[in-house]
Amino acid sequence: MTELSSTIVLAETGVNMSIFDDAKHLCSWCGLSPANNESAGKKKSVRIAKAGDYLKPLMVQCALAAIKNKKQPYFAIKYRRIKKGVVTKKQSLPSQE
């Protein structure tokens, strides 16, 4: 994360982080957490919120830069490990032969 990125994050969130109970609340405020709209056991929407017009793209850009960093591969290794276990929509569909 560059100095400019951290300055923008501080400008958006403010210096006082005590208003956020934990990191999950901060992510939700930034609009990075998916919504959990469920009624009668049926999921209505799991889309990511539209909040954080300036902060969300910046955080996504910083995350992508972190997983592409060759000098510190910790996040790249963690990302690949998580991605390996995720089944995409294309993989889950039965073959149409």
C-alpha cells in the first residue's frame, strides 16, 4: 500500500478507528462485504453493497497489488489457496453434451 493509498483511506475513514468494533465492521462500511438478504430460507441477494464509492475501488486495487507482489508473496499464496477451493458457476453447471 502506497503513501497516497493510506492517505486516502485515512481521509475516508477518519483517524478515530474506535467507531468500528472490528475489521469486519470496517469492511462492511467500505462496501466490501456481501449482503445477506434471506427470507424464509431463500437467498434473495448476495451482491456486494454499493457503499464506499471512493474507498471500495481503492481497497480492491490495493488487494490486487498485494497478491501480485513478488517480493512479499504471503498474500499471493493465501489468495491461491483460497481460490483453489472455490467452485465457480461455470464449474458447477452440468455438462450440456
